[in-house]
Amino acid sequence: MPFDLSPLMLSARVAVISTVFVFIVSLLLVRFMGQKEFYGKSLVEALILLPLVLPPTVIGFGLIYLFGLNGPIGSVLDEWFGIRLVFTWVGAAIASFVVSLPLMYQSALAAFEKVDPRWENVARTMGVSEWRIFRTISFPLAWPGIFAGLILSFARGIGEFGATLMVAGYIPGQTETVPLAIYFAYEAGEMEKAAFWVIIISTIGFTVIAWLNFWRKKNEVRLGKE
């Protein structure tokens, strides 16, 4: 019996879009946090990493409070622009973004901290702009760690369940991601369907992690030879 593959397509779309925004935002945060010293910096960093330790239901509740029709952001978007984010696939992407951001931030931060500052300082003595230093020196040297963070963020986004269920709800064909399809297939007693999606998402997760480990070891060997 063939299954509808729309949950897989939606999960992939949500994961890709959330990963793109996670990549951009995390790089901006890492560069800002790494270059600026200000009062309460540790608290800001704790806030960025908070989704790592919060239950998904808490994250979902917070997102509903912010983006719901009565929330401070959701009400403005609905009243001024006619945009509703809750119970849409965009809400699922927002949930994936929030839970994935700490992983990308940690990976990017560790990657940039490993960059030898002497290379950057040499470029500065030659009058090179900070943007060009970042683009031609810092980013390429930090890329292996950043790429690892991207892969982990994608895997985390494609497997997000709790916050997605609260923010996007379960609307077949519209907000039904693979984790939601598994849960509601099990609830309905459709064990064959649930098992099918479990195998699919487990295979994706295993493939992503195995490939990442292979790529990382290959990269370490290449750098060792250089």
C-alpha cells in the first residue's frame, strides 16, 4: 500500500528553510558575541542556548504566545498584513528554527574560536577590512565546524515534534511533518504507516550522522597531511 509522501516533502522544506535562517542568524550572533563585550553578555548567551534544556512544550507555548492571534507579534502580523503563522507550515519552520539555533550557535562559536587570530591580525596590519577578513580568512578556516553545525541543525529540524505540534498543529497535507505523521498514525492504530515513517526518518538521521562522521574524519586526515 503506497503512502502519501507529502509529510516527507514538508519536513524537508521546513528543515531546509529553518536551517538557512539558523545559518544566517547564528553567524551574526557569533560574530557579535565574539567581538563585543557588554553587561549581561552571559545572560544573552544563556538565552540563546535555553532551547537546549527546555521541554518542547514550553518552547511551543512561548511561540504560541508570541505568534498567536492574540500575541504581541502575531496580532500585529494579522492586523496589519493579514499574515497568520500559527497552524501553518511556516509555524513549523519557526519551531524548527528555535530548537535548531543553539546547536548551530555552539558549533559556529567553537569553530571561530579555533581560528588562529594571528592570521586575522596580519590582515588588519595590511589594511584589510573586517568584512574581507571574515569572508576570506575567518569563515573559510571555521567552515568545517560551521558545516557540522548545519548538518546537525538540519537533522534536528527535520525531527522536531513537540513544539511543531503546538505551533503548527496537525493538518494533513498542510502541517503534517514526518514526526507528526508517526504519532497520529500510531494513535489511529495504523502501525504499518507509523513503521514506514519511522524507518524513513531513522534512515535519514543515520545517513546524515554517518556521512558527517565520514566527512569530518576525511577532512581531519586531509588537514593532517597538509
